[in-house]
Amino acid sequence: MSQIWELIVGVCYSLFRGDWKMSDIVNQIYLIGVRSQLVVIVTGAFTGLVLVAQTYFQFHKFGMDTMTLAVNSVAMCSELGPVLAALMVSGRVGAAMAAELGTMKVSEQIDALRTLNTHPVDYLVLPRIVATTIAMPVLVCEAIAVGILAGYFLGVYILGIDPVYSWANMVNITSVDNVITGVIKGIFFGCLISFIGCYKGLSCKNGAQGVGEATTDTVVSASIAVLMLNFFLTLILSKIFAVL
């Protein structure tokens, strides 16, 4: 636990001290955000397709076909879009961070940085955390947009749902609060995933076996942490938006 707090303090100190380089952050945004788009888009598209199909099959029994797209929109904006995008990023980005930093640690490259008067947090940790925190909300928005569009295509052009009433219901029921909720969750998820990946990588031991264990622990821990944090954020944000 002390190592976790030490890393948190180190990241905060490095952020305000300003010894990091913007070029490192931009490079990480490309590696984390741009190169993760495909998996996030595919995940968002098929999530929207499945959700619309299952919702339609149930709503059709009660003549509520035109509410299908509204359910898909609200669910994608506030829950499924952020969570599933975060889980995909956990598997791709979190594991990569743990493996990369773990390999550097066991090969003593991190000790070499210290001898060159370069703090590992400034050079390795902070750019990854900042880049993931910036890129994750954008990826969440992509997942939401693609999920809604894919669901609309399935519902209107394949299942035959009336497009006018479906669109009107979707616009009326989906509020700005739902979109803001998804973006806020993306920010927290991005920070959490990158922090866990960096922590596991920097604390790994036992050579190559330790790197493998750190990578596995990162995916499991980040995925569980995302699901748990999503629950608390849902409760907190719903209370805040209810007051506002």
C-alpha cells in the first residue's frame, strides 16, 4: 500500500513540477488512443447491434418497437459505451504498459534512467497516465457514436422500426447528462487503467516470469477496478445530476 501512495505522490509532484515533456505525452496519445480505435469501434458497434436486437425482441411483444433505439442510446451513453471501451483498453493498453515497464525494470533500464538523473515517473509514468486520461474519453465517445449508429441501422433498415418516431423518442429520452456521464467515466477509467498498468510494471519481480505475472495482474485488476468504479460513479453522478 505504501508503494501505491508513493507512486501517487510522485505522479502529482511530477505533474506540478513540470519536468515532463509534451512530446512524450503526444507520442503516448498516439500509441494509446489512435492505435486503440479499431478495437473500441468494433466493440461499440457490435454492442449496439446486440442491444438493439435483444431490446427489439422483447419490446416487439408489447408494441413498443419505437422505444428500442432510445434504450440503446441511453445505455450506450451512460453505461455500456464507457465500460466496454475501458475493458478493451485495459486488455490492450494496460497490459502493454505493465509489460513494457516490467521489462525495463527487470533489465535494469529504470535504474539506468536514475543514474542519468532522469526520474522514471517524469519520463515513463506521467506521460502514460496523462495520455490515457485524455484519450479515453475520446475513445468512449467513438464507442457511443458507433454503437448508436449501428443500432439505428439494424433497427430501421433490417428490423423495420419506424425511423421518425424512433429518432424522436431517442432524442427526447437521451439527455445531455447521459453523454456527460459517459465522458466523465472515461476520464476516471483512463486514469485508473494507466495507473494500475504503470504500478504493476514498476513493482514486478522475478525476471521474465514476473513480467508475465504483472501483465496478467494488470488486466484482471484493471477490469475489476473499472467495474467497481463504474458502480460508484453511476450512483454519485446520478445524485449530482438530479440536484442540478
